[in-house]
Amino acid sequence: MRRALDKGNERDPRNGNVFRMPGAFLVQGDEVLWHHDFQHSGELPDFENLPLPNRDTEPRESTV
């Protein structure tokens, strides 16, 4: 910690919700196909066992 401070790095006050958990979702269209409920912020979801999305449907344009 001291080395970081000596290099000019500073500690900022925490902001927002510091207890918020991450989210992982697989969405196709309007349907959530898979989600992972995290137990802690460092947990990794089991990405190898994700369900495969239905490839028969046309991709929708993003509304973002």
C-alpha cells in the first residue's frame, strides 16, 4: 500500500453500493435462458455448462 501511495496513487472514498454482486445472464430475444446466482464477488460461473442458444431464430437488432 505504501508503494502505491508513494507513486501518487490515492484512495478514493467508496461510492455506490459496495455490496452489489455481479450478474451473469444468457438472454435470447425476450427470454432469459440462464443466469448465475453469485455467492461472492470472486466466484466464477460454470461457463462450460451454459445451454446453447437456439440458432434457428434470426438475430434481433440491438435496441441499445
